Amino acid sequence: MSDNKTISLEERFEHIEEIIDKMEAGDVSLDASFELYKNGLEEIKAANAMLDDMEKAMLVLNEDGSLEEF
């Protein structure tokens, strides 16, 4: 897969969907399925890290009008 800093969250989700489609096809060997599974886990971990970073960067407007991190 690509470098974590150059791939978008949407691209990660697309990769995960492609991996799921390949695994569901049923014509994949056990070794290939295991490799797809590992790649899928890596993509999910990377997407989760990206989501965590986005969540930390979100700001909330308080009642007094000040901004606070979410």
C-alpha cells in the first residue's frame, strides 16, 4: 500500500472494500486470503488512526463563544 501521509481516508476505505470483495469472491487460496486479511487489518488500523487525528483536530464552539478541542 501507499505511504500513510499521501493516501486519503476515502482511498483507504476503497482499498478495504476491494479487499473484502476479493475475499468474498471465494476463488482465493488460503494463503492469498490470509495476506488479504493482513492487508485489510493494516488499512483499518491506518484509517482508524486518521479518524482519531481528525477527531482531535475538531473544534467545538462553547456557549460563551470560545473554541475548544473536541
